[in-house]
Amino acid sequence: MMTPEELANNELEKLRKNDKLTFPLDPFKILRNAGVFIVLKDFENLSGIILNDEDNCTIVGINSNNGWQRQRFTAAHEYCHFIKDLNKEKGKIDYIECLKKSNAHIEKYADDFAGYFLMPTNELKIVCEQYKNKDGYIDFESITIIAEYFGVSFHACLNRIAYDLNLIEGDISQEALKQRMREYGVSSKRKKLIVNTIDSTLLSNVVSSMSFLMADINRYTGQKFLQNYIYNDNRLEGVVIDRKQLNYILADLNYNGVNSQFFNSDNEGVVMTLGNLELQQYVITTKDDISFKKCKDLHSLLFKYVPYPDDNGKYRDEDAIIKLGTIQPVPYYEINDEINKLDEELYFFMKNIDQYEIGEYIEQVAYFTYKFIIIHPFRDGNGRISRAILNWLLIKKKIPPIYVDQKCRKEYYDALSKIDLEENPIPFIMFIEKRVIYTMIEFHKYLFVDEIDEKEIDKEAITNGS
């Protein structure tokens, strides 16, 4: 007979007692810890469904077409059904279909539970205290940040702050509030916040709240991602091949394979493009265990088509100097020992990969990538190899790979310099997190559409007769 908020607080207290109460909550992980299997499905009329079969196995299906914050809300909604409504008696089958915009009491209760579970009133009050203006109100820019802290939609966060806490200045009638949201432009503001933020905690919250979806997005990192990666990585290394030519090269390679005309090219830019393509295809698709000892193999792939590959797959045999570098590479005679030591660290790290949350894991990805850069084991190609290793590490955790484009080139090098000059890894960690989010936006723009925008899109579709 608990209210939705009382039931949510009861579940939150259980997490608190087990030291597992952090925000944003991960409703997917909470479901999995309860023994529930989760699948993303292309439902037409359902937000989600929960089913318990004869063997007492529970499965939750979540609409894959919804934005990621809506999917998180649905997961919390289904958790309410799991603990309160679902018949989990062995030998019987029970299921609950959660229709979009349902007015059924059981559905409204689960919706309210999900809202209080993901964004508890007491925690919301504490966070709002940090963002009140001089008049004691919360502005829309601050709500954008607060929504990311909890991993909920701007719309849901605004409604709670407006109607539960009464902290929104001006007209807060439903129509007026919706109009103010439209004028504010929620989705574009969220993306701008992520790109420009200097708040490492905020970025970590955003990445953590997307953790379940990352496992799915790697299925889409195919030809389109490779085209973008190779084009931008070429430019990063001063190799200029325009997109049309690059797309033609890749299409010819896909169609003709080893008979492609480009396998015999004398153009250094084309030759390096072919090698970099094979290198990236390998790290994106391989099931091999990751190891720094394999960096020689990665180097061999990168320089596979170079006409006279004297250094192919070989460590440098003389000292190197990085121009403008504060920290210089290790002496050549220490390379093998340093690679072995780093590989041993990596081995123990990967053994415990499942124990790391997404944010914690990305911190280690930044650490290992930078350590490899400092070793600088090859005469040439260290940058491309280091970025390949970075992506290989990300993919091992089912985090989407990244690339460095011209817009973020300076941020990339500045972040590495921060480690050199100040031993501060946070800018590099934040850079990786931003690029992971960028990859997800690039492949699934719908994930970043807010609830209010979805409704506007629906209205537009009806108006246009589509």
C-alpha cells in the first residue's frame, strides 16, 4: 500500500545500505542484478514489456527507438513492475505490456515510481540548492545540468522543479512552460553543454547514464565510421585525401579486394590510408586479447603497403625527440622492458574489466594510451598506433570508438600537454568521454532528442500527413 515515492525511497535505501547509491542510477544494472534479462526491441506501440516465463525467468523489453533517457526511464518503470506487479510463480507465465501514453493505474504508478527512483526528491532539493540564483530560482541552463546529473530528460526535471519544488520563476502553467522549452531549444542546448563543459563530473554522469546503450552501438561502427576515422586521422597526420577520393578508394577496395588498383599506388598518402584502414578494421572487429606486445603487429598493418618497409613492425634503434614535448620518449634500449611492464599492468587490468564502471574504465584507457605515447616505440606511426590502441581498449568494454576531427584537434593535443606539463589527466579523460558521446550522436541522433522535441516531431508528422 506504499505510494510510488515511498516504494522508490524504500528501494533507494536498500542501495544506500549496500553503498551502491550513486547518481545517475543505472536502472539496467539494477535489473540485471535482480536476475532480469534486458533486450532492446523495435516496438511500435509499446514503451516496454516485462515477462516471466514458466521457468521463472524474467525478461524486460525496451523500445529501441526512444531516446536514451526515455529508455532509462522505461527500465526503472519495468523495475517497479518486477518488484510490485509481476507474478513470478514458477510454472506460470505472466507479462505486462506497457503501452505508450497509457492511463491505466498500474502504469501511472510505475511512471511515478520511475520518476522518484531516478530523481529522488531529497537529492533533487540538495542539488537545486547549488544552482539557485540570487532570487532563489533555478534557470533553464541549470536545469540542463541537473537533468544530466540524474540522467533524466530536461522535460521531466523541469516539471519536478516547477511543480514539486516551485523553483521556476514566471508563468509555469503547462502551456507556458512548454512554450518556454521550445524557445529554449533543449536538444541543441544539451549537445552544446556536453561539447563545451569543463565539468568532469558532469561528463562522467552523461557517459555513465548511457552505459547500457553502448553495448548496442558497436554494431553500427562499420563502413561509415571507418570513412570518418580515416579521413580525419589522415588530416591529423598531414595526409590530404578529400572525402570523395577516400570514399572511392574504400569502395574500390571493398569491391575488388587485393585486385584493387590502389594496392600498387606510389602515392604515400594512399599507401598509408590503406594500412591505416586495415589497422582500424582489425581493432574494431578482432576478438583477440589486447596486448601492448602486439603493437608490433599493429605497426606492421599500418606500414603493410609501404614500398620499402625497413622499420615495419620494429622498435626504433635510436633515441627520439618529440618537438615541443616536455616529457621525452624513453631511450631506445629501454623500449622492450617498458612495453613489457606496461603490458603486465594491462593484463591485470583486463582480468578485472567487469568490475569497472564506464567512467572508471575510461580513466584507465586514458592512462594506458598516454603511457604508450610516452614510450614512443617506433620511428614513425606512434600517433596512429596510439589511437588504434585507444579504440581497441574502448571496444573491449563495448564502448564505441572515437576519432579526432579538425574541430577538436587542438583540444586533443592540449589535453595530452596537460599531462606532460601538469601531470593532470582529467582533460584527456574528458576529451575521450566527449568523443564517445559524439560517436553515439553521430550514429543515433534520436538518442539525443528530448521528450518535448519528440512530441513536436509527432505533431509535425501529423500536420504534414506523414
